[in-house]
Amino acid sequence: MKLQLAVDRVSIEKAIEIICEAEQYIDIIEIGTSLIKDFGLESVKRIRQKFPDKVILADIKTVDEAEYEFEAIYRAGADIATVLGAASLETIRICQKVAQKYQKDYMIDLLETSPEKQLELKQFTDGILCVHLPSDKSTGLQALIESTLAQIHDFPRLAVAGGIKPENMAEMKKANFEIAIVGSSITKSASIPESAKLFKSLVGGEE
Amino acid sequence: MKLQLAVDRVSIEKAIEIICEAEQYIDIIEIGTSLIKDFGLESVKRIRQKFPDKVILADIKTVDEAEYEFEAIYRAGADIATVLGAASLETIRICQKVAQKYQKDYMIDLLETSPEKQLELKQFTDGILCVHLPSDKSTGLQALIESTLAQIHDFPRLAVAGGIKPENMAEMKKANFEIAIVGSSITKSASIPESAKLFKSLVGGEE
């Protein structure tokens, strides 16, 4: 399993500081939605410049204007861009095409998607499906995982985000996620390197 | 009916130029999602500074992290902020609370919402519901309006966006929308002031 560090609600400078502290333990840097909405593409460009060899996911959460947004974010330096599963299938198909054109990855965020929509999203076999408990809901990750995996457990590439703690990492590994996305459990911890190291040991390195 | 001009996919400088040309004919300036994702809150701050007395909607399309995003966007100068109807009810309730705290407006974008969700969204009686045909779908506005109004025709404040042209403005007025949102039909026209003036005459001024 890979460890993705989500960095949110800080300045670009602070984001770079946080990533520097965690860098050796993480597989993917996530530039959180708040960084993009606060600072625009500059956030992606500057973090790409600082970390030229690291995989970067830009959590742009596209829901429309897919060609424009995905072209812009890949050109800014993202390796993986996100689209909402709640978007129209037309929008997600455009994301898929732009990803193929740039030979980049795309992740479909399952935030608030219905079981019916989740089944439809399984057609995007070259994407990554992300089971995502919203930050605005504080509990219920385990139940969300169970109800979502009922539809998509056999999908090739799965990620999980929202409320992941050292205590529930064993459950994530059991469920066969490729990527565990961790935010404030690392970024708001007393020691960022220590907590990143702990999570890295729990994900168990690359598959 | 009010006329809202959506400005998208240009630099902040170009956005200001476009708005200057249309200013006298429009009621609401919309800072499009692409401006926020390209340039961050700076887009809102600079357009607010240039147009201190105009109503500004920031199309931030919040779907999570509602308190953080709505606080930031109102502080940057927006009078109206948008949240996706596809977000969780928890998220939308937070948007409502932040709007009340700042005595600002909020718009719920019905993009890709189910009829069931549209009925649930009628609880947000102090918000504005926006019937929205995605840009990534090129046709079907009239059918979308009909199927959506079947649920929400009696909601106090309604807006409509996506594919509005001079030819279908009569239909929008008949359906009793408070706000008609027009983008490229004005911004990409041969003469921005002429097309803004035409739309203004068709919306018929303030209700």
C-alpha cells in the first residue's frame, strides 16, 4: 500500500515545509483542494518545482469544464488529478481522455456517490476510485468502506481517504487499498516525521 | 429577472476588462470556477477591489471543508458563494451557517443532482437553487429545466445556468427564475457591450 500525504489549509510555504518533513516516508504528495482554491495553479507549480521527482496528486475535484481544468493541472505539474464521481459521465470521460493524452493518472472521488453511480464508475478501468469520507462528517469511515466495497471491491485500483488513523490502518490493508490518504493525522501531529514514519511502517511500503 | 455574467477561462486582467465592458448591463458578476482554480482567492480580491459596489458571486463549488472555504471566500469579498447540491447535507448546512454569520448569500448548484436530492435541498429556504446544465453537455437545457422544476418550482429563489441564449430567454422568464446566468454568449460575442445590453433588455430589469 502507498502512503499519500494530503496537505491542506496552509500557505504554499508552510505546505512545502510540511512536505519536506514527511518526504522520505510518503509515496504521493497531495496538494489539497484548499491550496488550489486559495492559491490557484501556483500551488501546483511551486510544489512541483520543489519536489521534481515525487508523485504529485492535485485534488482539483473537477465537476465540469473537464478539458480546461485537467489540461491546466497536468501542465502545472500534477501526475494525478481528481474528478468527482458525482460529475456527469461525460465530464469523467473527458478527464480520462485528457489523462491518456498527457499519459497521466486520474482519480475519481466517490464522495457522496450513490451505489448505482459507483457501479457505473467501474467502466473507468484505467482510473483510481477513491472511497472518501467527507471532512464535514466526522465518523463512519468503516461503514462507508463496507457499503462502497460492496459495489467496487473488484476494481483494479482503489484509494481511501477521510479519518484514517494508525488504529484503523490494519483494516485498510485488509481491504486491499492501493493508496491510503492521510492528512491531519500527520500534518497536525506533534512530530510530522515521526507520525509519517509510523504510517509508512503501517502501510508496509510499496506493493 | 437579474442578469449574472459568468467570466471564465481568462486571466484576472482580461476578466476585469470583460466585466468593465458589460458592467452597466449586468446585476451580478460571477467569478467562474476556472478563475478560482487558476488564480485562487486573488481573483476574488482583485475583482472586488475593482468593482466595490457590484454584487459578486464566487463559483467556488464547495463539496467539503465548507467552513474553511466559505469563510475564505466571503472574506475575500464575495457576496454569494456556491456549494454543490451533490455535497452532503452536513456540508450544505455548514455553508448556510457561514452565510448567516457573514450575512451573505449562498447558491446551491444542482449540477447532476437526483430528483430525490433536489427535494431534500428544498429545506435550504434562505439559499438560491441553481438549475445548471454542465458545460461538458452541450444540449438539453429545456428538458433539464422541466425535469428539475417538477421538484422545485415552488422554491423561493431560483437561478438557471448553462446554454442560455437570446432565443431561449423568453422560456427562462416564463419559468420564473430570479437569476439568469450567461457566460460565453456574452463574453465570446463580437461585441460584449452589445450582447450584454441585449440580454439585459431580455431579462427585463430587476423584478
